[in-house]
Amino acid sequence: MPILSHSPIDRRSLIRGAAGLTGALTLARAFPGWAQSGTAGLAPARDVLSGDLIQLSVGEGHFATDGRSAHAVMVNGMVPAPLIRLKEGQNVRLAVTNGLREDTSIHWHGLIVPFQMDGVPGVSFPGIRPGETFTYEFPVRQSGTYWYHSHSGMQEAMGHYGPIVIDPAGSDPVQSEREHVIVLSDWSPVHPHVLLKRLKQMGGYFNMQRQTLAGLLAGKDQSAKERREWGAMRMDPTDISDVTGATYSFLVNGHGTAENWTGLFTPGERVRLRIVNASAMTNFNVRLPGLAMRVVQCDGQDVQPVETDEFQIGIAETYDIVVQPGEAKPYALVAEAIDRSGLVRATLAPRIGMAAEIPPVRERPLLGMRDMGMDMPGKNMGQSGVVDVRQTIKESMSGHSMKMRDKSVAPQVKMGPGVATLSPMPADRIADRPTGLEDVEHRVLTYADLKSLLPNSDRRTPTRMLDIHLTANMERYMWSFDGVKLSDRAEPIAFRHMERVRVNLINDTMMPHPIHLHGHFFELVTGAGAYNPRKHTVNVLPGGKVSFDLTADALGDWAFHCHMLLHMHSGMMRVVTVRHEGDAA
């Protein structure tokens, strides 16, 4: 897919004349109108799909950025896919035609739909065979920012994703004069199946930020003794993202930093940014240097406005923010990979042709004992705020080894080669700053800062509690829930219709996992009571745990999985069943 260059016009560019201008306009049409650089916002955007019947065609193509191109899976010939704009309360039919040589599907991420319309092959429907058309039909029961993507193979990583905006039936509590959709993604010319193969061959294949002798001598990395101790555990404190900027280009609306996607504004107006993380494997830290961000919505749900300077957006999450640029100058929108292996810079500007400064990539973080699930209050703390490894590693690992073998710790976990460790002391990290942002000097959003705008409708006390362990052998690239991969004929996780359950997600790995439950929203347990934030995806920090309260109000079979695509594909997925009392699971 061709891309536009936004470098300043030089003398030779002017000499090319009208023919060059015509070519540039042709290239511009390769992007949806809302995703083109220099867009004035959503209201006048072209290629926005709306109405009661929407036609989508999935086909093959090529995508190019950063001087590289590769095969892509496109919707209506575009990457990202067209914006779908709906209205709360309407009924919609979406006819999806498969022009590929393999099956495809579309999952409406975060939308509350009948399970037969959820779009997960093998769970809620058979999939869409080549040459066939499947029509999704459902009532639109909500408003907010969402997105859609393939749930077939790894098509999502190859361009099969796009945004959804649903306008509320009544007045919108978020007031703004302009709005832009911001779709973050990662892209590699290497086929995702090849990426997975290389990770299975060597777990840290794409990690080019390992500790060095120079880092040791400069005192920036672990000491030699700490390195030996972590090496004995086969754990690498720099292994934060499986697939990194070593192969990925990071994109805003299909544009890399050099292509400088630009969203326009008029100084003084309130600008709403609807931000979607449509990446396959990258969690991003997002900031706009020089602009305070007011978070007004998360996962499509209105929240009490909260100001921050930076936030982490897990894969598959959405955040709506409002900014108010006061000066007629360019502002950088920066999305930096959490392992600091790269970033993408877009620009908010009062006119086309302006480019904000590209900040340097910040120093990569190191994981600590807390990320290993060894949070030990009262122990000697080092400069990084984690337990002094030299003082505690021997005793902690002794207890750790015993707890790995002690089934009373996690009796539901199937121990075996796919479970390298169980966190001995996982901490509730709901109020923790996320990975890579622990020590920055400015304000950082945490889940504990989010409060629902309106009180939640179901305030019943949960009648039971369910622990689910996020398990892995990172070295062998094996991922699972409770030590069981989906392909191991895993039993469904069963709920009774309308029962209220507290679910505890316990991360026994040293990576954050964005966990998504289809067909439902749940309330994160943050201490906000009736105003606990409602979400469909939650990023569970390494070695930590997160609790949410779920009302199982959607009958049917639903996917439940990590939204890191290669983790899900490797087994970190289960089926959730919701049945009436007395019905067979």
C-alpha cells in the first residue's frame, strides 16, 4: 500500500509540477478519509461507513511504511480499515464478503451482541469461507469508542483492524469542538507465523536490549552477581515485549513517524482523541508533551474526568482523552513501546505541513522482584524500589521452589513444562504505575484513578470467587491459563446466568497481559465502590494480580484470552460459557 511523504517541499519537488500533485492526491486516497494526514476531524471525513446496512470486503493487498512493504489483509482495500460510525439504539446489518483464499471473520471488540454475532470461529460461528458473505445483525446497545478485527489466524497482525465510533442516543457528556480517531498499531514485513516460529526457537529472539558490559560498568544495569542469580532462574529483566522495534514499525493511523500523521485543530478548542490500541503485540505509553490530557472514557465507558500527563494503553484497550492546545504550534502525540524499543510520533497542528519534535526514546526499564511476584514487605529495598536481590534471592527462591510444587497454593494449575513459575507473593497492582513509567517525574494514570461517571447498576456482593492464573514458560514460548492451553481440550470456564462472581487474575509471568472477555463488561475492583470502572480488557502487570466483579448477563459461549496475539495463538485462551441454572454447560 503506498504512503504519503510529508517532508518539506524542496525546489525539485516544485519543478515536478501538476503531475506530481496528481500522483500525491492518488496516493492520499489509499487511506480512509479519517486516517489521512491533515484531516480536520471526524465530521467531514470521507470513507466513514454508517447506516443500517454496511458492506465490508476482506481482501489481499500490500502495505508499505518505513521503506518496507509486505503482504497485507485489507478491509475495503484499506489499512487501517474504514471507520464504522453507528448510533446507540439503531439496528445494524454488516455484510462481510471474504475475498481471501482462507477463512476470515470479524469480531466487534467491546460491543454487546448476541453470541452468534460475536465473530469468533469455532466458538460463536464457523467463520466466513472464501467467496462467501456473512451478515452480522444486532441492535446497538451502547455508545463510545470501540474497534473491530479478524479473529481468524493472524490476519489481525496483517492489517485486518479498524475503529468503531458509536454516538449516544442522548446528549454526550464529553464536550469538544473537534475529534480525531487515533489507531495505534505495530507492523512487520515478517509474517506473524514466522515471528512465532522464531520465538519458539529462542524466547528472546527479538530482544536487542539485553544488559551489556558497558551497562554494568556505568551502573545502569544489574550487578554481575544479580545477573548470575537471574540467569540461574532463566529470567531476563530486559525481556519485556516478545516482539520489539527490532522488527516492528509503530504506526498512528497507518503512518510511521517519517510520514507524520497530522490532525488539525484551532487554538483554544477542545479536541477529543479517540485512541485505540489495535496492535498485535505492543503495549504503548502515550503522552503529548506540553499538553495535559483529560481522560474521559475508557473501553467505551464514560469515566469521571481525570487529568494526567501519560498513560499506558494495553493492547485492545481504548481511551478517549480531551486536550486543549492553546498555541498555534505543532504538538507531538507520542506512543512509545513499553520496552522502549521504539516509538511513533504523530502531530496535532493548526495547519498542514507542520511537524512536532521527535523525542528521543527513553532508557529501557529493568524488571525487578515485584515483577517476579516476589513482593516482600520489610525487606531491604534498593535504589529501584525493589527488594535487594543480594539479601533475599536465596531465601525467596527457596520458598519459590517449594511453592511451585505445593498444590495448595494454586490447586487448579496443571503443573508441567508449560508452567515455569508460580508467583510466590503476587501483589494487587491496581494502583501501581505500569511497566516503564514507575520513575518518571510527571503524572501517570493508573487504574485506581479511573471512576465510572455513573454508578454501576449491579451492586450485589459476589457469591463466589474464582482465581485464574496466567501461566507460561517464557523460554519455551508456551502460554496458558492455569497451565492449560486451549488446544489441550481445556474445560470451559462456566458461569450461571446473572450470577455475580469476583474473578482474580494472577500473573505468574514477567510480562503484562491484556486480558479480554468477550460479550461482557466487568467492574475493576479499585476501591471506588459503586463507581468502580467498567472495562472489557484489563492489563495485568507482571507478578501481580487484578480483581474484577462480573455479572454473567450474556448467555452463550464467549472467548476469554490474552490479547497479545502470539500468546493467544500459543494457548492463552479459554471459552467462557454462560448458561441458565440447570442447563448443561
